[in-house]
Amino acid sequence: MPSSWYVYFLRCADNSLYAGITTDLSRRLDEHNFSKKLAAKYTRVRRPVSLVYCEEFLSRSEATRKEYQLKKLTKAKKETLVANYSPKKHLTQSTNVS
């Protein structure tokens, strides 16, 4: 059983943001960029994509809740979150959903 789950934003070629969850960021990014079957339909037509935000959680349920919260944000709030993102802050410790 995986020990960590990640919520992430990808920046697509059309400048849109895509949110998702995974247990392996590197694998999932490769799938979004190169796979014909494993990539999300949304990202398959908006390649290349790059990782611009991620947060680590201890359980899938926490990650799913956070993903839902992120998807409900306005585009402006998502962009602010991405602009203020610091990888070390989010990946060195697990974060609780408030």
C-alpha cells in the first residue's frame, strides 16, 4: 500500500490547469505527456504538460478531498496558488486538509 498520495496541478500547452491525484508524480507526468491510453483525455490534446503544483497527503481520501477543493477554486485563485508554490514546503511534510 502506498505511503503517500499527491494532489497536483499541471500546466497544459494552452495555459490551462489540470488537477489530479497520484501515488507517483514522475510516472503520472510521463503518462500525461506520452501515453495514448493512460493520460487523461483532457491532457492528451493539450500536450506538453508540466508539473506546477503538488501537495503530499497520507491517504487517498485526504488527497481526493483536497483535489475537490482545488477544482472548485476560481482560475485566478488557482493561478495565485501556483505562483506562490514552493516544492520543498509541500513535499517535505504531509499536510492536513482544513
